[in-house]
Amino acid sequence: MRLFLLLLILCMPLPVRSQEKTSAQWNEIVSSVKKEGRVVVINNPDPVMRREIVPKFTARFGIAVEFIAGRSSEITARVQTERASGVYSIDVFMTGIDTKATLLYPEKMLDPLKPMLILPDVVEPSKWKTGKLWFVDPEEKYVLRVFNGVDHLLFINVANVNPADLRSARDLLNPKWRGKIGADDPTVIGSGASVAARLYAQLGEEFIRKLYVDQKPGFTRDRRLINDWLARAELTPSA
């Protein structure tokens, strides 16, 4: 996990003074990675990562990146299998925070990240909105949240739904939407569980029960199937 630092600083300008103070340590890290020949990075299938960040990283440091994209659950299963065989093929795990915090961290599959962060623009508390590095694990050294993102939680088919009928989350509880809502599976760690957790925190247990039970939504982990449901305006069994 130490190589996460190399990716992190791509988004952070480095003052000359800070570079001078840490140049020896930094050069040692970069040199050791170059000797290995490549860095293996796992992330979700984000085109920005593949088309923008990875090429810039290689151009800046002269280090090849083997980029592996996939669902967190699938990749986690691979990591678990490899670790059981004593294989350590992955350097950087940059997928969803839920997977790292609830699976990789409890199963002790992460190296401590905090001791490996050395550049002032990374470790300086004033650089972070929270006033300190935003670690989410209890020990505050394994799972680092780098940013918050804005995600779209709701999509509608305007051929069948009047946008004016959905002005708030509670409008989803209208009986006319029963059996007509598709969602990422909230019972499995990932985006579906994250959305459910957020709704639970903001709107309470009763809302969750009414939405996820009483409204009889269709659950799946296949995004293509959700898109198909949306286009057809019909929940159909998966193939």
C-alpha cells in the first residue's frame, strides 16, 4: 500500500522547500518502485483513472502501471484467495471505502499507510478540511478517505414518470411506485449498501423499511440490468 502515496501526490502541488526536506526519502521510494518495474493498481472501472491519472503517473515518474478494474467484491475475493496462498500481487487498492473499511481492514489485508506518507503537502493537517488526515479506521492509519464525491442516487424514465412527482426521497414511498423501483442490492457491501446506509442515517429506520420492503423494489448488482429496467419501465427477472 505504500505506493498509494505516489498516486496521491499527483493531485497535490509540492513546494520547493518541502521537496528539499524530503527529497532523499522520496527518491528512495521512487527508485525502489522503479526496480520492481511496475506498480499494480486496483480501482473501479473509472475511465478517468485509466485515461488520465495512470498515463500522467507514468509520464511523471517513469513507472509502468498495471491497472486492474473491477467490482470491489470480485477483486476482494481475488485478494483473499491470493493471501491464502501467500501471494501478494497487488500494490494499491483504491476502490470503495466500504470494501476497505469493512472487509480488507478487519481481515488484516492492508499494510499501515500512515507511516508511509512523508511529503509535507500530504501529511500537513492544514491541507485537510477535517484538520487531519481523514482516516476512517479506528487506528487511523490504514484506510484513508481522500475526498468526498457527489453521486446521482436517482434516475427516472421521463416517458413514464413526471419529475414533479418526485420532489423528495419520501415521494418514493407513494404506493403508485410499488414494484416499479430498481436498486443496487443493499444486502451486499458496495454502492447499494452505501446508499441504504445514507438513507438510514438521514431518514430513519421506518423509511428504510417502507422503501426496501413495502415498496417491493427489484434488487440486483448488475448495472446493465438496472439500465434495462429503466428503459423498459419494468422490473424483469435477471437472465
